[in-house]
Amino acid sequence: MENWLGLLRIHIKRGVNLAIRDTRSSDPYVLLKLGRQKLKTRVVKKNLNPEWNELLTLSVSDPNTPIKLFVYDKDTFSFDDKMGDAEFEIGPFLNALKMRLQGLPDGTIISKAQPTRKNCLAEESRIVFSNGKLVQDLVLRLRNVECGEVELQLQWIDVPTSKGL
């Protein structure tokens, strides 16, 4: 932990049009992985458009390591079913943070990322100055599944004992 840069708070907002894994619905939850860290949301019962609205926090030591996101259907008597996965890079967000921007009008767009075949973005992602902080909104298209997207937002937390950006 001596080389960590700070904390990345990930607001897992919601899932959209997730895949059916039970009879008519699913009981989805999200699992985030960064290195050896694993965090997960609560299960939302019988819902293909779940509203998690949860904050998960990861410690970041390597800005080049992508964060992996997995969606699963919770099952009681068998292994949980996969409902897709995605990954996203935090490098552009951390580069925007390094600019140390302050005092900008709310809603000022710092940077944009477009969906490509190489990323999991479902739509344009923007890094925006909001309420005195930089945030990045992402809509990720799930891979290895017939349908589904997950909406989330990134926010950085500077910690005095970290190495910093």
C-alpha cells in the first residue's frame, strides 16, 4: 500500500436492459475488480433495470490497470449466472485530475471519450467539473452477453497518506 496514489470512488448508478437469467427476470449485482481488490453491490431482486445507487471505493496504485466490472444473477441453489462484463480505463480521468483545475463553472467539460471497438463505452463519456470536483460519467456496454449496460460515475478522493497523483 506504500505506492498507492489515492482512492477512486465509483458510484454504481444502475443497470439498463440486463439479460434474463431466471424464468422471466434476474437478480443482478455488480462485482468490481482492480488487482486483488473485489467489491460488490447488493442484489436487486427480479429486476432487469436495477437501481443500485451504491458507492464503492478502490485504492489505486497503478493508473494503467483497467478496472473490470462483472454483472451476475444471484442464485440460491446453484452458482451465480454471468450476465456480462466490461472494463474501463482510469488513465484519462487521472490525467484530467493532474491539471489541478479549480474555480471552473459547473458543467465545464474537460475531456471526452468516444465509444470504439477497443473500449466498452456505449456512448460518449465526459469528464466534467461538477460541484467543485472532477467527475467522469460512463455508460458501459456489457460484453459476452446478449444485452445490457451499466451506468456509473468516477470521483477521486485525495488521501494525505497516499503518494498522490
